[in-house]
Amino acid sequence: MPAAPTPDAIAALVGHEFPGGEYTIAHWENFLLTECTGAEPLPDGLAHPVALFHVPILGAKTSIKEMFELGQAESDFSIGIESYDWEIYRPLEEEVAYRITGRVTAADRRSQDGRTFDRIQFRFDLAQPDGAPAARATITWHYGRGQRPNARTGDAS
Amino acid sequence: MNVAVGDQIPDWVMESVSAARMRTMAAILRDPNPVHWDARVVERIGFGRHTINQGPLGLSYMINMLHAWTGPRSIRRIFMRFPLVVLDGDRITARGRVTAIREDNGERLADCDIWLHRDGSEPPLAGSATVVVPD
């Protein structure tokens, strides 16, 4: 198991920006995504809102793997979800090139219920091609340190 | 549409959470975490020979409930916590209750508590949502 990063190294992540970029939800992708949820395809080219997990991440030109590495995760199983907060200003649509930015907005070491973890929060903003805000997705994960993975929450996606 | 504080949102049921859907979801998300597609790994970390549903997939059941209730353009915000995992084979019911009705920018909004119900368990996911209530 690698050595845990120092609390200062974790705090220094605040302000880290991902490259940013564009992401277009293809029809096939939305179809499969919606099918995974157990729903029928939405009308009028609407994208299923569950896209607000992966579209911001990939559109900001990062990945789940890179986000794990950024916080120096001890393993895939050492990360738990605190919360996801999705604000939708306009329904997402297929075949729209969303402009996406992402950065770390909070990072600090905490101890709670006998475990130590680093709480890292990522914020992604999606804009329409004309720059109008479309959505904001805030991901808050816990990177467990020096213990067995949280047997209740297990994973981070 | 008539909505009042305390109203229950009609349930949305996922009869059996599917491991195959988790695998498709992992590919779409580019999610390398094996807990979503390799039951041997999950067994080693103490959840039995199952795969763990992605958090967003569990959340999507509540989105489907809200869409069925107020329409596919209605969701303005969702905040979700994930206290317990959902496993393949689980029978999950998305549930919700209206906590407030308010006006904002000419829209009638309903704030709701939303959660997933699983028999014999605390809610594995629980949070809140705001939706536009149609006329």
C-alpha cells in the first residue's frame, strides 16, 4: 500500500483545474445509458439526466481513473461517495456540443467514526454552445486512508 | 397538476438490478473499477458473489420516478447520498415525498425527499430533488 499523502498535499489540490473541453452525447450512447436505467428512451432527443455523472468528467478531459489518482487513492475500493449534487438549468440533449470545465473546489483530511479519509470535492460546469449555463455537477468523494474499504459504501462511481 | 406538501410520489420499481446493465454502464462511464463487473473481486471485499451497482444507476431510478410523475423536462436539482451499496438481484423501489411547494421565476417548484427502498434495509440511497410542477 503506498504511503498516504500529507494533509498539506491534499489541501493543495484545491484549485486544480482539468483541461476542459467539449462533449456531445451521441444518440447511441444516450439510448444505451437510458436502457441501463430501466427507462424507455426520452422524447425529442432529450438525454437522460444520469449523463450528468460521466459527461462532465469526460468532457472536462479527465477520467474516473485520473480523479482516483489525483487524490492518491490507495485502491479502487478505498473511495466512497459522500454525495452527488446535480443542478440542471436546461434539460440535456443529444447531439449538442456542451462546453465543460472542471476543478477541485474542496480538499481536506478528516476523521469520523474512527476512520480517516480525505474529502475531495470536484465541480463541473456545463454550458450550451452559446455559453448559456446548462448544468452543474458536484462530486464529493472520500479517499479512505490506511484501513479496509468502507464495507457499506464500497465504491465511488 | 395538483400537488401538496406531504404528497407521495408514485413508486418506480426496478424488479431486479441487473449485472449486465452494470457492465454496459461501466463501459459508457469508462469506469475501470472492477466492483461493477467482476463478482470475484466483490466477493473478496465481503459483499458475496455479486457486482455493485454504480451510484448514478441507483440515482437514475429516482430520476425515472420523477420523470413519470412530472415529465422528462421537470428536474431542476438532485442531491444524493449513498449510505449503502445496491447489488445485482436487489429489488429496489424509488420513492419520494413532497416537502415544499414554491414559486421561482414564474415556475411552480416542488421540493421533495427521495430515496431508494429495499426490503429489510435502510435506504441505500437518499437525498432530495426539485422539480417543476406542470400546470
